Amino acid sequence: MAVLLALATFILFCTLDFIVHRLRTAKTVAAPQAAAVPAPVPELPEEPVWVAGYELPERLYYHPGHMWARVVAPDTVVVGMDDFARRLTGPATGVKLPAVGTWLRQGAKVLGLESDGKKTDMLAPVEGEVVELNRNVRREPAIATEDPYGSGWLFKLRSGNLAANLRNLMSGSLARRWTEDAREQLTHRLMALSGSVMADGGEPARDFARHLDPADWHDLTTRFFLAGTPDGQGDIR
């Protein structure tokens, strides 16, 4: 009887040892399999496209008020200002973003931008709900104008009717012609101002914005950003 009991105990311990060993082996094998899942391949940066002296990435949609939208999901876009806007305003010293959850109307005032005490508004390129803010821009506003197409993005917006909204924006050859026209209009306006804003050859100086007095700066930003009326539906004349 004692022999049978000892044999049963031995079998039980062997069984338990086998189970523990299998569990440890399974964990050891599972870990490398989880780590082996490849990370998403980052999107390769595209070559810069320059139009009339301004960077104009091809895969963006542009609002006439110089804001852009980049599609990141079937119903979501990332929003920022374009190169023309950041050159016109000069370095940002303050950026007022809409709160998460805010519903925006396409073409309505959405962004407050400040540069050395001078303030202007910009318009929403797409209708929808704000779902995320670039908090780095809130902490360091200059990022918005230093890298407007990259780390200086402003917010993400979810739209239930994105396709229709995008049809109201510009891309491709239309965006290029629009940028050329904006450059020509800006040059003509600056020529009427102090010569300090024009470089040799009649071209706008690289840092012309800081040479403008507050009234001229506000007039130019309001006209080109189409923020001249309470509902944001201004125009350039």
C-alpha cells in the first residue's frame, strides 16, 4: 500500500512539473512573436514643391484663407497654416486654438494668431468637430510658423461630410495658380508701403512682416486670410 501511495505521489509531482514547464515554455515563445510584429512603415517625406517662392506640398487641400487640410482617415483631417500665411504673419508669439469638442463651420473664424502683440484671425478649412489639439503649439507658438507643414500642425478635425468639404478647397494646378496670384497681389500691396519691406529686385524681404506697422500688418492679414467680416467671409480686393 505504501509503495502504491509513493508511486502515486511521484506521478502527481511529475505531472505538475510537466505542466509548469509547458507554461514557462509557452511564455518564452510568445514574447518573441509579439516583439516580431513590424511597426508601421513611416511615410516617406515628399520632395518640397515651390510655387512663386512658397512651399506648397502636393498632397494637401488648401483653403483660400491660407489654411490647409491633410486627410488622415476617411472622416478626419489634420489642419495647419500654409507657408504664405507664416511668411505674412512672421514668427508666432501666441496661438489660440479651439477647444476639443468644438463644432466648426467651414470658413468660420477658428484660430487666433499673435505676432509681437499684433493679432489676426484665420478660418476653418473644413466643417466638423475638433478631436485633437497640437499641445506643443500651445506651449511653443513659434512652432506653428517655423514648421507649418510638420510639427507646427494645429488641430485634428472629424467631419461627417468630408468629401463635400474637400470639393470646396484647392489642390494641384488650381492651388499653384492661386499661390501665384496671392504672391502677385502681396507684392503690389507691399510696393505701396515702406521700401524696407522690399528686397533688391522688387521682391518682398524675407522678414518683411516685422517691418510692417500694426495697422498695415492687420490690413494685410485680414485681407489675405479672409477674416474681414464677423462671419469670416471676407475677400481680397
